[in-house]
Amino acid sequence: MLKGLIGKKVGMTQIFDETGSAIPVTIIEAGPCYVTQVRSPELDGYSAVQLGFEEIKAKRLTSGQLGHLKRNNINPLRFLREFREKNPEVSEGQKITVGEVFTLGEYVDIVGTSKGKGFQGGVKRYHFKGGPKTHGQSDRNRAPGSRSSGTTPGRVFKGSRGAGHMGMDQVTVQNLKVELVDAERNLLGVRGAVPGPKGGVVVIKGARKQ
């Protein structure tokens, strides 16, 4: 069975186990998802499953996107994501729910987009130490220091760490334990934090490093 779903981050809370210990969990609205395409090595050169999530109005999609979904009589969907799977055991048009895919106690990897932080300096972005806090310095406390050498090379190398745009990166958090599966409300609770803001789209996969 395919080990993967698309979902939305709801937020964080805590639940209590049988010993009374508090467990911090992130709640994810996982699915229901629809199988929009099954890729095969014969036709596509590799094996994968494309899932769709979150129904929307048809006017929100292009005619090409609508035609892709209408092949299997699927309603318009906002998000499409692909999962590499050798033997997915699913068919196009099939509906997949969280209760069918994940069980309590197993481990998952979650891929999301981190929160955007805008333009940030080197101290916040790369944890630079900054200048000395004494000996007469007044404005070098959070400065990055030397950027390069003078005559040779006489320039700053491309890719050097420094101030710039921070966040909005694809982040994968591995080996999060499933602590809650609510099939009726399509909710999944995983131990710990998940990248991205509330309402951010995440991809949930079976853990690669058990």
C-alpha cells in the first residue's frame, strides 16, 4: 500500500499517554487524497503515484489541469504531489484516507516549506558570532566581519554566507512518531514540530531511516 499523503498543518497541542506524561504533537489535516495518476516504468521510465488534495472551484484551475483530473472523473483539486513507489497497489481515481495509510506508533518523514523570515543579517541567518562587545566598538556587534582578501582574490566568492533572504526553504523532518490517528476527522498527530506556518501544505511519507 502507498505510504504517503498530502495534508495541511493545523497547529501544535499536547496529548497525554497512559502514564500521564505530556507529549507535544503537531496536528495535521491529512487527506483525503485522490490518486490522479499512476506512473509506470513502461510509459514514464519510473514508478510513482501522483496524489491530489483539497477540492476547489473549477475556475481556479487551468483547462489543462482540469483535463488531467477529468480523465478519471476527479473533482478539481488544488495541490498535486508525486510519491515514488515501486508497488503502490492503487488505481487512478481511488480515494485514500489517513486511517488506511498510517497507524499508531509508526514513524514518518514530513516535508514542508519553512516560515519566511525576510531579509536577515548573518548573525540570525548563519549564527555568526559578531564582533567584540568591548574595546571601544560601537556598531560592529552584529557585523559579519571580513568578507574576503584584498589583492587576491580581490572579490567575494559566489555562495559565501552573509546577509540575505531567510526561510521559505523546503525542509524535511525525519522519524516523527505517529501519536494520533483520527480517521473520522482526517487528523494525524505526530510527536514534535513540523516545518511551516499554520495552514502550510506538508507531504507525509513513510520514514526512510527507521
